[in-house]
Amino acid sequence: MPMRHLRPLIAALAVATLAGASFNLHARDLVVALKTEPSSMDPQYHALTPNIQLSQTLLDPLTCADADSAPKPCLAESWKVDGTTWTFKLRPNLKFSDGSPVTAQDVVFTFDRVPKVPNSPSSYTIYLQQITKVEAPDPLTVRITTAKPYPLVATNLANLPILSAKAAAGPAPEGKTTTEMNAGNGLVGAGPYKFVSWKRGSEIIFERNPHYWGPKPAWDRVIYRPISNPAARVAALLAGDVDLVEDPPTDDLARLQKDPKLTVVTKPSNRIIYVALDQNGEQTPGITGADGKPLPKNPMLDKRVREALSLAIDRKALVDRIMGGVATPAAQLLPYPMEGASDKLTQAAKPDPERAKALLKEAGYPNGFNLVLGAPNGRYINDSKVAQTLAAMWTRIGVKTTIDSNAPPVFFKNRDTYAYSAYLAGWSTATGEMSNTLNALLVTPNKEKGLGTTNRSRYSNPEMDRLVDASAAVMDAGKRSALLAKASELAMADFAMLPVHFEHSVWAMKKGLTLVGRSDQMTMVQYVTPAK
């Protein structure tokens, strides 16, 4: 073919090649393997870490929590408190991902929507405690009134990302429904990324928000892939299919840390892994006598039985052998010296199986009984293995225990419908202090006040409730912490629930990536950056 005929073809190929090269040079995607798929994209449906870490990538709150859970300015550039009135000043010229302005009215709408979201498994109303009124005196000012002086307003608000009132409005009481939010309809925020798509069980895609007020995110797109099996997550990382994985298998850590192509980041967390025990009434599911026949009374109502189950647990051995050292044995629900943790509960009790057997005999169960322990499979680090180990420890003292281990969505549905007499679960306090943990897990449930939102054991102790409630009005951090520590001591002495260990968070990623580990365990892609 003559050269004059080849020139247009060569030119076209050059343009196409350059265009492709340009795309490859500039398109920067981050692929993250999640250990647990979120239950919803609705940022007010389920206060669960897999949900929160994604919603706070799409929507910014008034305040943000730093890596150690301390509040810092976010959409609000400043705030002040005068008695029961908190005044927040929004940053000027904020925009949502659709380009519309962020105003104080969006904040009012967001707060108003929280209690209206139906069927929440763990309601965000826990972050609205003591708030009686939210007003917008002008477009850049939010005024919040509390029932009494309440020191944790700025801390709690880090967990309430702000929605666009215009985008999230709708005919339902809550505006756009959870189903609509799951499809991205109304899911408009002012965070670093914006929603693109969610294919359940396959992938979630976010794109950079061009209107973001903060530092430009490092990635054009973030692709999340739920991979519940830890070994499969690592296999995907080693194969180059993903860039970063949550919680690689503890058995693989030493090998991964030595791999020159990888970086491993660890961070002690405040997530408590605990066993909840049903203390609601005379009848409870999942328990029969040693002879297999129904029992006339719920054994979990007896403190001696609860203490026996606790004394059967060898927490140090569990941490060393099952968790590979990536945890700390727990004696309370928050690690000391975080606010409200007791300095009297820094060491987990040593196991005493013989004392446990004696307590069971005193309680009227000399031959023990049969118990089903509910547990998730793939929600927490080694959760199913931990449950199996607990079952073996309890069986040794005469409480013959079998495991009902399910995928997280099935487990949480069972838990929330009170299908278990005992279950293994975890709680990470996003506020970094004890009142959040006690109010969620052990304070007597009160839906209207946002109390006991995750108290599925239905434990109730009026004196503990009183101490937690009294602490809420104490502005002095030291005095407030002392009241919460006393409340914690009371609950632990009552064996209200059984703390097992505090997880350490682990991430593995390709060499050249850096990640800021967080005590709340959230994988926040806005804090993942490539090597320069």
C-alpha cells in the first residue's frame, strides 16, 4: 500500500494509542476486598461498621472522628456550647455531589429523618441522645438544644452524615426509603466520593466527588468487593485482583509481613467481642436440660450461671491460640484508659473450671444443661473459631454447647428477633467512650429515648441506668469518666454480658499503598494513598 494511504491509518492508530495511554496514566482505581458486605446503603438504617465506613465515604457529618475517635471539624468548621445550646457554623460554599449547596436545612432534615427510618436493627437514635430541638437560624448556622447539659454532642454527631434534603425527600415519612437509598436514589452527600452502583454479592462502585470541599481524593474510582472468606481475600490480593484487604487470616500474618510485595498495617481497636445472655424472661430458646427436656426456668436469669460461663473461658489461651495474638483479653467492654473504662478492670479473670462447676451445682444444674450459641461466620476476626472454642470450654464444665453459625445477614436477623439464648457478637464504639457502649448494649431498652438500641439480652439494671444517665449531664471529663467506670464495674460484677477480647485491626495491601489505621476499625478509602 502506498505511504500516502498509510499515513491516515498510522495517525488514527497513534491517536487511539495516545488516548489509551492517557486513560491508563490518569485513571486510578482502588479495589478493596471487604470482609462483610453492608446490609444497606441507607446511612440511617443500621449502625454497623460495614455500613458506616461506606456511608461516611459518601456523606460527611458535621464533625468527623479522627483515627483515635476524637471529634474534629468536618462540614462544621467550628462550634461552641452555652449551657444546653450548641451552635455549629457550616463551612461556606459547601456543595453536595450533585452540585447543590449544603445548608443548615439539610442538617435539620437529616436529624429529623433518623427516628422515622423503619425496622432499623441498630438505630442511629443513639447518637441523638438528649437532643430536643435542631434549628437553622440561617443557612450556615445549626443550633442544637439538649434536654440538659450534655458533653458528647460533638462526639456523637460524627456518626450522623448529612443528607441532601432535596435529594432525599419523598412521600414516605422518612422521605426516600431504605430500598430507594439502596439503589442510590436520594443517596447524595458531601463526602469525598459519590455513589455509582451496588450489585449485591459482587461489587460496590464509588467515584470521586468533583465538588468535595476537602483534599482531593487519591482515587478516580473505588471498587469494593465483598469476600467473606479470609483466605479468599488474601488469594485475591496475591493474584493482583484487589489492592487492599480487611482482616487477612491470623495464621497468614507472619508470611504476609515478610512478603516484599505487600504492606501490613495493624491497629489496636476498641471493638469488644462479647457473649450476650438472654435475661428477659422465664423461657428462652436454645436451652434444654442435660436430659434434652425443656427447663422450667431460664438459667441465664441466675447470676451464678452467668458467672460460671465466664469462669469457664480461658481468654488468654483463646487470644494466643485462636486469634494469633491479634487481640487483647478483656475484663470490661472498653479498653482502659479510654474514657469511662475502669482502672479496676484492666486484667481479664483467670479461668477456674472447678469453681464454674460448683456454681452450676449451687444454681441447681449439677449435670449442666444443653445450650446453642449463635455466632456470625465472617463478620469478626475468626468469629466462628472463637465460638467453637467457647463451646468447647463450656462443654468441659457441663454446659454442652453447640454452635449455630451463619452468614452475617442471617445471624443479625436471628439476633434481632431474639432467636438465641446466648450469642457471640462485637461492638465498636465510634465515639471512643463508655457511655455509647453501655447505652447501646446494656442500658434498659427505650426506643423513644434511643437507649438500649442493641441490648438483645434485654438486661436491665436500674442502678447502672442511673449512673449512665447521670454521667450524661456532667461536663467535667474526669467526673463523667468516674461515673461511667462505676457503672461498668456494676455491670461486670453482675456478669451482665461476658467480655471476651478486644480485636486488633489488620489490613494487607500492595506495596506502595499507605493506610491510616483506625481504632473504630473502619476502612476509610479517603485515607488510603498511593506512593508518591
